[in-house]
Amino acid sequence: MECAREKDRIVSYLRGKLEEEKKDGFVIGLSGGIDSSVTAHLLKEAVGKDRVLALIMPELDSDPSSKRDAIKVAKALGIRYRVIPITKALWSIGVYREVPLWIFFFRSIKIKVITSMYEKYTQILGKPLFFALKEKIDPSLHWFNKSKAYYGIKHRIRMAVLYFWGERENYLVVGCTNLTEKLIGFYVKYGDDASDISPISHLYKTEIIELARYLGVPKEIIEKEPTPDLIPGITDEKSLGMSYKDIDFLLENFEHGKQPDEIENKIDKRIVKLLYEQYLWVKNQDKKPWRLER
């Protein structure tokens, strides 16, 4: 990827969309991760620091470093930011009572408990957890659905906050989902996939990393392990069962019409097959009508 050309292309798109929609700026959820950090850099480049608002929305299970990294990015760019904790909203809904991780005072203990549970479920299911999300789960795995709900509501609350500020400021809500996530459905419906504009959704995760280096995103953000930071100890690559480098390699081949057995690689064949099935399932979902025909 030619980073300079890609940056200019995205910046031009952002400026044009803002004018087309007659909005005054952009609001973004800044997590301290690489996707939102890259997007924030592009937004500032497009419209200047005064027309970008970053919302940092930590909650009870967030890693404290995420908030620090997000503030660091916002300050380095000079963009406006607000820290809006969503813990109270989640408590009022009853979310933390459903999965009471709060009883473990230390984060290290939370991670140990969740990692143990994750490994147990993965063993029982015979696959990484992500690939079981669309299946009907055995009732004996009673924490599975609760954990999905616990995870998803946090994304959806954040998106509601983003739209509140977007409408308040007459700003477009910016999404940070990348192409890798889009192609396999690695996002929360009506959560992190909901936005007015999604300027990096055409780029694979590995391309986002390349662009981050070009834009000068802090090294510690580029190199830290990608995670949704919603359930302690659960990272992207742990959920998916393989690295982003391998996933992007496979997805590029799938997009060019190749079948799993036509791709030369050293990746576990069972995981490749699971990824291909998920890829096809997402493609099929995109083609389904959203209502009955008249």
C-alpha cells in the first residue's frame, strides 16, 4: 500500500462527505487502540483539530492504560476530548450483576479467571469462541450467552453516547471498523459497526498498522496486542485463534475467489476452514433482504 496516496484519498473523502452531509465536524470514540488512533489522525488532517471531538468511554472492566493512551493521542493531536465513563449506565441496566467480575478486586485475578473459563469453553466447543457466536450453544454452557450480552451492550451504550454528541454538535459519527473485521463479522451489530461514516473500512488490519507507522501513531499503541477491552484477558487474536497477519493473508485469497485447499500456507487447516465458513456466512448475510417481499 502506498501510504501517502491512501492518506490523501481518505482525507479527500472525509472532507467531501462532511460538506455533502452539511455537518460541522466529526465525533469519534477514542479507545487508545490502533484503529481509532489512525482514524483520529486522519480526521484532524481532513478538517483540523477544532472540528474533531474524541469521546473516551471507560467502564469497570477497561484497562486503565487504554484511557491513558487515548488521552495521549488526543493531546498529541490537539483535538478536543471528553472522558465519559459508562460504568453507571451499565450498573443501572443490571449488566454487572449478570456477569459479576467486579467481585474480583484485582484486574490480574479477573484475567486469570476469565482465561481459565475461556480455555474451558474453547475445549468444550472444539474451536475458538468467535466461531461459535452464530451457533445455538448447549444450555450447560450457561455463561456463554450472558457473556455475549455483557460484551455487546458496552459497544451499544458507547454508540448511543456518540450519537448524542454527534447530534448535539451537528457532527458526523465516525466508525473505526476495518476491512478484516467487516469481512468476518468481527464487530457488534448496532454497536461498533454503527456510524455515519467509516473511513478505514476498506483497509485490512495489517494495512492499518502500516498506515499507523506512516502517520506517526505512538509505537506503544501500534505494538500493543489488539483487544476490544471489554472483558479482561480476551484479545482479538485469542478470540479468532490466529494472528491478524494470517487472517488477512487468507481473506485476500478468499476475496480473489480461492478455496481453502488452493491456498499454500502452514496454518491449521481446521482454523482455515472455520474462517472460510465464517467469511461465506457474512457474505450471505449481506445479500439477505431485510424484509418480506410485497
